[in-house]
Amino acid sequence: MDSPRPSTAVRLTRALLALGFLGGSIGLLIVFALTRPLPDLADRSGVEQPVAVFRVRSVQVPRQWMGYGIVRASDSADVPARVGGVVLEVNQAIREGVAVEAGAFLLQLDDQDFRRAQQAAEQQLAAIDAQMQSLAVEEAALRDRVRLAQEETDLVRADEQRVRDAVKSGAAVQRELDRARQAVIVVERALLLLREAADQVLPRRAALLAQDEMQRTMRDTAKTNVERCRITSPIAGSVQRFDLEVGENVLPGQVVARIVDPRRLEIPIRLPSSARGFVAVDDPVRLETVGQVPRHVAATIARIEPEDNPLDRTMIVHVDVPPGGDAVGLAPGEFVEAAVNAVDSKSHSVVPRRSVRSDRVMAVRDGKLVGTPIVVSHSFVGPLAGSGVSDTEWVVLQEPLPDGLVISLEGGRSVAPGTRVRAVDAGSASAAVVQPAGTSVDGEAEAR
């Protein structure tokens, strides 16, 4: 059953009451706003805010280039198996991290095949030597036979000549001359055969000498392979990797161990290609390890690679880490950041990095902070002697500022530009304790 709808008079009454309540609320709000108590305004037109300042001056600072690199050992060796074979023996004392001397025994491969090859080559050499001796005897006999055949030939020729003279004088007939000539031909043919046999001795000896040399090479190779089956450490250092076991098959060229000598370290540092032409050998380098406890090591550039990497547009300089001192604890494979200080003969205006805000510094002129635009050339990290502040991050300006210009250390972050200020030397005790109200060190760091 439908409920009766309110009449027009009831709806009009409700609307008027709602408007009345709304109007009353707005009226009360206006009354409260007009009658609220107001704080007294203090006249601070003559008050000067203390501001820590820095006096700009032109100084000669090195041009700094930042790079990175991986520490590596100057002396390291991947020990390969120069021959293939089965592992027969492993030095049980060799484990990862164990120090070894140069020539220390690592493992022994099966060398029986190479020993048999060596013995076969030696037997072949003995057979060749016997053939050489037999050839020497044969050569001596051939010389004697050739000598006798030559004498016999001379006699037969002399007999032929006598028969020929007898034929001319009528004491002999032609048939006797023909028999004499036939005898000369027989002995000359025998002499030619003997000389041919004697001439064959030289090439036969050359062939035997070639076989002898080949067999000696095979014997020496087999002997060397026998020695290669005993694998030793080529350098002194510590074992980085060694995981072979008895019975494993090793292939020629397979790396069986890695030995690293951590006493001499070097670091290839990657720098921007734009650093070429500025950095030079013997330029100082400040190395910093990356980790929970960073370490700093001072070194110098030892050599510079001539080519740039076109893919990442970097160049590589090599740094030799001096042993001992701060370098103790550096390990091959460790990542380091490097700051290379290249000599710059020009003087530049240098300001603390925290003084720069939006490419401006706040100069104190006529007791007020005034923004001054700057153009940054490059940055510099490290203490600046004679600056009067302990900052280690600096900005080198491309266009110099007037020497002695007073700028705010905070770059107008705590005091607005145009405010009347009182310059306080950053090195004084008062500058160390001046903190504008509502700011903190953490808040200041966040603003930077």
C-alpha cells in the first residue's frame, strides 16, 4: 500500500528550515573570522641574518677524471694440460687458497703411451745405426773393387794397344785385335757397374740420416710428452682453482689449475675518451674500493693503451698498485673507483659544490644576497689547501669570478635571495654554530 506524499506546504517548510540553518552557519563563520585574535607583526627590516660565506679566489687545481676498474694480479697463470691423458695421481695437499712455490707438483697423467713411443723411436735409431755401419762396410768394399777394376781395365787397354801396334806391323791379324777390343769392353762395363754402385752410397746415407733425424725428433717429442705428463706450477702464488680427481680424462689444452700471485697487483682503469690528451704517465691516481668499509689507495699511472673503445667511448690506463700500506687487503677481482688528477697549468675560480644552486651562486653585495650566474667547467673531489673550509667536493668554473667575491656557502638555501645578511667567515667558530631556525644538517643534505 503506497504511503501518502507530503503536501506542497510541508515541502516548502522543510526547504526554508534548511536554508535557515545554512545561513546561520555561514554567519557564525564570518563572525568568528572577523573577531579572531591577530599576532603582533615584528619589524625585522633592520635585522641581518648571519650567513657563513666563502671568499672566491683563482687557484690551480688538477683536472680530475673519474673511472673504474677491476683489480687483477700482475702475475697469474692458467695451467694447461699440454697433452691428453688420464689422471693417475693428484697432490692431496693442493687445495684452493693454498700457497705453492714455482715447480710444485700438481698432478700426474698416464704417460705409458708416450714411453712406448719413446722406446720405439730408440729402437728405430738403433736399426738405423746398424744400417749406417753396414753401409760404411759396403762403401769400403766398393772402393777396393773399383780400384781393382780400374787396374784391370788399364791392363786390358794396354794389351789392346799392343795388339793394335802388332796389326799395324803385320805381326797380328784383325781377329786378334777384335778379341782384345771385346775384352776391353767387358772390363769397362764391369767398372761402370761398380762406380754406379759406389755412387749410390751417398744418397742411401742421406736417406738414413734423414730417417735418423726424424726418429730422433719423435724420440725427443715422446720424451717431452712424458715430462709434460707431470704438471707443476709455473709460478709461485696461491691456488685459485684446482678441482681434478684421479681417473678423470684430461684433454690437450684443458686448464687444470689457476695460480695467482697477489703480491703484485695492477688495475686497468677505464676513463672517458675525452681524458686522452690530458692524462699522462706518472699522473697521481686515488683509488677507492666499493664496499661497507671503503679503502683509499694512492697510486700512479704506469702506462696508457693507445686505442679507444668505440663501443663505450672509453680509454684504458694501467695503474700498478704499490705493495704494502693502504693496498693491503686488495684482492684480484675487486671493483674500485678511481680519480685521476691530470696536471692543469691554468688557474680557475673554484667554489664549494654546496654553494651552487641552479647554476648560480649567492654573492653578498651591499649586505644582501644577490644571485650570480656561473658556468661549470668540471668538478674536483678532494681537500683544497688554504680554502678555509673542510669541503671535499668542488666546482671549477669556466668563466672566472672576481677574486675575493664573497658568496654564501649554502647557496641561498637557508636564506632567501634579497635578504639582508651578515657575512660570517666559514672558518670561524661562530660560522660553525650558526644554523637558521627550522633547518638541520640532514635537511641541508636533502636540499643539496
